[in-house]
Amino acid sequence: MRETPKIRLFVDADLAADTHVAPTDGQRHYLAQVMRLRTDDHVALFNGRDGEWRARVLSLDKRGPALVVEDSLRQQVAEPDLWLAFAPIKRAPVDFLAQKATELGVARLVPVMTQHTDVRRLNTRRLEANAVEAAEQCGRLTVPTVAEPLPLDDLINDWPPTRRLFVLDETGGGAPIAEALFLADTKTAGFLVGPEGGFARSELDALRDLPFVTVVDLGKRILRADTAAIAALSCWQALVGDWHHAHDAT
Amino acid sequence: MRETPKIRLFVDADLAADTHVAPTDGQRHYLAQVMRLRTDDHVALFNGRDGEWRARVLSLDKRGPALVVEDSLRQQVAEPDLWLAFAPIKRAPVDFLAQKATELGVARLVPVMTQHTDVRRLNTRRLEANAVEAAEQCGRLTVPTVAEPLPLDDLINDWPPTRRLFVLDETGGGAPIAEALFLADTKTAGFLVGPEGGFARSELDALRDLPFVTVVDLGKRILRADTAAIAALSCWQALVGDWHHAHDAT
């Protein structure tokens, strides 16, 4: 069994044996200056499509190809089909949320504007950078997509009706999350977490009436939005997602 | 039903009707300068023993009693008996972990030194301050205690044998967490999360042999120590702890 290099990079390029891959300037700087790699050192590459590959450093000069793909480390496999829709919160917690959601296997991050959402501007490029870094570090073979912010009405209108939407309701009107996950038992799901001020009553009422919505409850302590999202994603992975399976012998 | 004041303060003083309570200098500054309270405004007080009380501002001068306790808002009730032992991590994530663990109902935080623990100094006073602030904001009636850091051997030797210890093992040797929690089904529990470098093999072997230990697994993605702790605590609350119950009609 060949050891997987500790350094993993997410790249755009197609990956196959003998392909040359040019890292971005940022990646080149990271490899050469931060990690002090040299010619013939190895890294792992993934692109979300072709699995994970071992690649060798040819050169970390600014010109010319830098990495050559050698052999396959892991095949691309299906990953959890889990979305997270969230009202933008302040910079530190939202960066943090993107990182943690990535570690917790979220496939798609959707910022949603609600009535009580204070934070009206969101740098989705920065969220993507956070997601890429977390994906590289946690060993995922994909990076979650980050949607452009959209109003709650649009989220609801465009929501795929076969995807169960679990709405985190801090007013106590929902089912205990474990019970809700057992009953729904769906591997195609999304969570919606409101802003720090909570959903407006009219928003909650509208959500509750939707056939694809299950309103869930996370107990009596008032959780911050990021805590609630991380907690709910963890429960889903433990009860429905891929934490059920033992590790593969890779 | 009387409305609970939005501002909650954790105090040392005994709480009963007509008691006078002197806030700390920090609390006085917070009430007067940050929240701009005035005479006859109300706050909620709790001390971890006497439930929650409504109190009225008499004065926010530096001299003399400042608050008078008026009426009871909530009785003290039993809270989850959940501990979290963790190898200290860097300042931002460890502060964050103390906040989130408090929101997630942990009763006791225990910093543990393991072989691969890089962070050897930990300001437990700062962790306590983080826990107090989180407890005030999340509506708890208690604040978790923060133990002084201790070596893993001491943690194990002094661990109460009737308290189930769930060890988070990122090497894949544990049972899926939902299964482990179902089988153990204990309301007296603790989690142990290792440092970013993981436990040493000898440490894991020693832990595995203990009759009160269950080794658990959180899937194939490599979680940061703080993510793993928050995820595990969330699963416990959802499956064993107080997220099972609907909200009381308070």
C-alpha cells in the first residue's frame, strides 16, 4: 500500500497518469515557500471528478508545468447528498461554518436572505476558499459548491420537491431532530438555519406548510446559528449519512 | 406570563426575592456602558443553584448595591450530566470549543495532556469566561466547570467507573457513533477528543482496554478536534440527552 502524501491540493485540471498539472500561483507559493517542497517530492491531487492521484513535483519555478500525475490513490465515489442553506452571519462565524460544513460532508452551501438577516453582503469567493482548504485537509474528494445568496422565497420556489428540507426552528415548534431524521429517512436532504434573530413568524408559518419541509428542534438551550447548523449536520451524518459505515480498508 | 429580560447575568450571590446583588465591575460596565441600562430596567440572574430570577436595576454607580432580585422566572432543574475532555488546541479554536460545548449542555470541561498535544499552556480562566458568556446567552441555568489541565493517565485513573467514556478515534477503529450511543444508552457520560495529531497508538490501546471506554468513529473525513467534539456532543444530545424532550410550556 502506497502512502498518501500529506499535502493535498484541489485542482481544476483533469487527472490521469502522466498528465502535467500547473498549480495556481497561490498553490505554488504554498508548496515552495510554506511547505518547502522540492523536486521529486509528492503531493496528492483531486478535482472532484477523477478521484485522488499521487503527483510528483517537477519544478516549482514560475514557468512551465510543475507537477506530473503518477498513480491513482483513490477512485471517485459517491458522497453524501446534503445541502446547507443558511442566513449569512458575521465574517468569522460564516468562514468557520463553511469550513465545518465541508468537514461534515456538505455538498452545497446556499446563503439565504431572510427578514431578520442583518448581514446583507457576503463574499462567496471567500467562502469557496474556506471550503477548498477544508476539503484539502479533511480528505474529501470533492469541494462543496457555494451558491450566490438568494431570497428565502426563491430558495423555497426552486427547492427540488424530492429533497427533504429540515428547518431548524428555535421557537420549539419542531420535532426532536433524532425522531425527525428517523421518520424522514432520506439520503437526499438539506438543512435551513435562520439568522441570529430567528425566522420571522410569517416565514416559519410558510415553511411549515410546505410538503417537503420537516421542522426540527434542537432542545431548549438557544444555539448560535453556526452551532445549530453544525449540530444538525452531525446528527444527519450519524443517523442517515456516511458515519454509519466502517472505514474502508484503503 | 412575565417576559424574561433579554440580558442574563451569571452571579455568585445567592438568589431569593428582595436580595440585593452587586454585579462585578465587568458586569456593571456591560450593563451601564454597553447595554445602556438605567434604573428600573430589568435583567435575569442565575447562579447555577437557585434557578433564574428577575432583578431590577437600583443603581449602576460604583458604590452600593446595584440590583434587587424581584421574582422567580425558572426553577433550577437537573441538566445533562455530560463531560468533555479534550487536548488543548490553539487559542481561537479552544475558546470556540468552550463556547460551543456550553451551548451543547456540557457540565464539565477537562483539558487533558496527551503525547501529541502541542499546546502545553492553557488559560483556564479565559475558558471559564467563555463558558460564562455562552451560558448567559444560551439560557442555561448553570455554567460548566473548567478543570485544571491534567495528564491522560490521571484522567483515566480518576475516571468514575460508572461514567461511560466515549473516545473519539480518528483511525477508524471505533463503532459508528449512533450505534455506540444506542448500545451504551447512558445518561452519565463523557467524551474524550485527542489533539490535532491524534492519540499515540499506545494511548489508544490503553484506552480501548478500559471497561468504561467505548471507542467511537465519526466517519472517514478527518475532522478537526473542535469539529469532532461538537459533532459528538450534538449526537449525544440528540440520541441520549435533552434534545429528546419537547419544549416545556414556560
